Amino acid sequence: MKMFKLIVDVPSAYKKGTKFFLISHSEFIGVKSYVLLAEDLKGKIEVTEEELRSKFVSIH
């Protein structure tokens, strides 16, 4: 399972350094979206491919 680390703060949600598991991805009309689950299992977020590349780093 892939893991990602947040490299920027998300206001009122998660702080920089929070780790996430990639739990699903989908593509609809050329737009890829990903669902990430926080390591502490307290919340999920959905991001686009651009947000994933700009706000997260893969830590396998």
C-alpha cells in the first residue's frame, strides 16, 4: 500500500508531516482523483492528481 506525507498545511484539517495511505484512485473523463486515509484513521480526503503532486510526497 502506498503512503504519502503532506508537505504543506491544510487549513483546519491536517498539519504538515501527516502521513496518509492511498486507499483508492479513479479516473473520469481524463481527471484522476485519489482518496487518502490519514494514518491515525480519523479522516479521509479526496484530491486531484495536481494536488497529490504539489501537496504530497511519496514515502512508500
